Amino acid sequence: MERESMEFDVVIVGGGPSGLAAAIRLRQLAAESGRELSVCLIEKGSELGAHILSGAVLEPRALSELIPEWREKQAPLNTPVTADRFCFLTESKAIRLMTPPQMHNHGNYVVSLGNVVRWLGSQAEALGVEIFPGFAAAEVLYDESGAVRGVATGDMGIGRDGQPMANYTPGVELLARQTIFAEGCRGSLTKTLMARYDLRKDADPQTYGIGIKELWEIDPAKHQPGLVFHSVGWPLDSETYGGSFLYHLENNQVAVGLVVGLDYKNPFLSPFEEFQRLKTHPAIRETLEGGRRLAYGARALSEGGWQSIPKLTFPGGLLIGDAAGFLNMPKIKGSHTAMKSGMLAAEAVFEALSGEAPGPVEATAYAAKFKASWLAAELYQARNVRPSFHWGFWGGLAYSAIDTYILHGRAPWTLRNHSDHDQLRKASQARRIEYPKPDGKLTFDRLSSVFISNTNHEENQPVHLQLKDPAVPISVNLPLYDAPEQRYCPAGVYEIVTDERGQSQLQINAQNCVHCKTCDIKDPTQNINWVVPEGGGGPNYPNM
């Protein structure tokens, strides 16, 4: 069966904050100029917001620029921040520290980013954006000159053996004069574009963290709407970057989470288990005890910042949001930066499409707009904080204090970033970590956690976690690193199983995948390639 095709002026891949901001700004510009401009946005989740996972404390700066009347339009920013707390945790104590200026949240809001995204989607549709959730972009399409001419969605109804089933439906080609890639962290198509156009030639490697989060309903007597609590230290050791958060939303709900830098060195470390341990700390336990866990999720985030931003444009398309790495890690925020990047990209694309050339063009003005914006100034000022933690927790903390309070982000140097996947020690050189068993009340196992993420995949489909060399997990990862994929995956996707002959093999439980992308990032041999499953699969996060 041949694929059908649809043509638009602009196709946007990804329905997160950056993609929706770009779509809204494009339609605003078209309305202001009286021009026709067709904009299509596709989202691999079953609905907008289904795959969105963030803390989240939202800085409304970009939103106010994009939709100044967001309050009147009832944007779901319902809980203004009322207090900031920043602590260093030991195993039993929480030592109050001065809150760094980047983490002052006066004027910000504790939100469900998924609900903000759903609201942005309604604003985009009201402006005439065509939105298609449940369709995963599986392939970049190129013209004869090598320029991007759109994307194709994945085929539906392909069996695990790779053969079409009775319900087979071919994907659809979505053709555009400009294609905006807003796939988020470690996007599968963005990876191919990075390689094809050598977009990282003048940039440092991207670095990442994994964020693990739960949503709880707590005792109303313990609820403090708008309280924002951050911590560093325990349960992580002094050579592992990371920190925790506890955010009080409305309706007696709190979001609790842990971010672990994926440059961690100990192959026995499990970010999921470290998060479970975090909840046993008295400062966290006292809030959660007697409450009820509502939701669970995990997602990788791009931590590299300024020096890891790649070339943003190529013939026929460009990168925005966390696909390009616009997160401000010291501020622990990326939604406002993602939205601003989408708005800047939209303005550049609109200008590029105003010309007479009918085919794909390169919206080169985007890079100049970025460098002249508050987004670039914010990321440049923050650029040295995250990489300073390559010197360990105490070295990073000391340098960050100097950079923040004395140099004010204007150091005459820029620290370098290094790839995460090659940081693991060999298992023989590392300390084993014994994690306590879950109690089912405060701490939980992976499978019960995946269950409340509402993750679902069509069982009979090709495995979307592809091994470049099927022999590597047993011949390399197991003997050298004790198969770290068993521990860095927060969803129990990877298991080492042994048959009756004593032969080990890697079992991939792809149906558990919450689309966090950690395996694609942290695998020490870069042998795992994450590609999109059928559209609509994966988690369905409520209020996350």
C-alpha cells in the first residue's frame, strides 16, 4: 500500500511547550499580516500532555510574551510560589542553605506541565493549527538536494516479526516547506539530523540527567500550597550530581522527584532506587506519610546548556526546545526557555517563507534571533555551573558559589562538557550498593510504578529498543559493568535472564517503556537505539 501525503507550509514534530509555542506564534504572525499559513503539529502521545513530565515550577516570562492575556484565558497556573527552601541532606538531617538567586521563584507558579500543554493545545487549535495526536514521526523525508521536505508517520499494524498484519495501515507523509523538530530530549529523528548535517561539529557533547517523579495526595494538614523545596546531598554520594524537589500544588497534591546526572560513575547505582530511598528521609517522609501515591513517571533532560547547543538550522528545518538543549539547569527550568525558542524559530520561519522560493529554505535568521534574545543571555550566564560538578559535589558547589556571587556568570572562560556514556567505571572497580526492599506504602518497585504511569504499547509490534549488536549486552556490558541497563532503566525494561543451561541473555520488556530515553544515552557502548513505537503508545500521564 502506498503512503498518502499531505502538504503544509510548516510541520511541527512534537506537542510540548516549544512545539506548541512555535505553532501559536506562526498563526499569530499569519493573522497579523493577513497571510495564509498552514501549520500542522503531530504528537506521538495518545493526547497532548500524555508524555509530558516535569517538576514543575513555571516561569511565565515566555508565556506572557506569547499570550499576554493568559490569566483571562484561564491558563492552569493556579498555584503561585509562596516560599522557597533549599537544603543539604545528610542521611537523617536537612541543613537549611541560602537559596541561590537562580532558584528564587517569586512570581513563578507550581503547575502540572501536562495540563499547561493541554491548554496551549486548545489555544493553538483556536488559531487554526491542525493537531494530530497519536501519530509518531518515524522518518525524515528529504528532497533530491538533500533538504528536509517533511516527515512520515510510522506504519500501524506491523507485527513483531516485521510483517504487516490484517489491520496494517501505512504511515502518512507530511510534506512542508519548513519542518520544526520539537521532539524533546534525545529525540529519535533529531539524532539522525545531528549526524546527517553534522550539527554538533562546533558544540560540546550534550549531557543529560534522568528525572524521576511521583504525584501524591497528602494529608490536608501537611499541605502548604506554593511551597517549593529543593535539596542536594543524600541519598547521592559526593561524586554524583543531582538533587531532589518537593512542590506543593493545589488540591492537597505534591510532586516529589529526584534528578540524577547521567554522568554518574558507579555502574551499581540505580536512579530509581535512589529516588525510593530519598522518600525515606525525615524531611520528605513527614510530608508523604499517610498520603496516597497517584502517578509515577521518568524522563531524561538535557543538562549541557550553552556550550552543548548544536547548529540550530539546516535546509528545510530547525531544532527547538529540549531537542536542541535549551534547559537552564542551575535554574532547574526549561519550559520558559523551550517556549521562547519556539517563538524565535516561528519568527525566523515566517520570514523565510515570505520569500518567493517555493522549495525548502534554511531559516538562518533563527540563530541570530536566538543570540540577540534574553534566552541566550540567560543560558550564557548559567553555562559554567553544571559542568563544574565534574570536579565532584564539593568542588562544583564551591565553584558555583564563586561563579554566581562573585563572577555573576561573566567568567572569561567556558567549562567543557563530556559525554555521559563513557563515564562508568568497571564493575570490578566500583562499590556495590544494596538497596532496601520497598514497603509498598512509601517506597515501591518498578512494575507497580509503571502500572500507575498508564503505560501501554501494542504487544505485537516490532521492539522499538533496538540493539546495534545483539551480542554486546552479554559479551561486554555484563562482564565489564554488571549489565547496568538493569539499573539505569526506571521501568524494568531490561533484564538479564539465565536459562536452564546457565546461559545468560538480555530480555527486553519493551511494553514497560516510559519513553525516558535513558538507555539510549547511558549505555556504555552506545549499542541501544531508541526509535518510536506505534503512535499513541507509551505513558499517559495525568496531571504530571
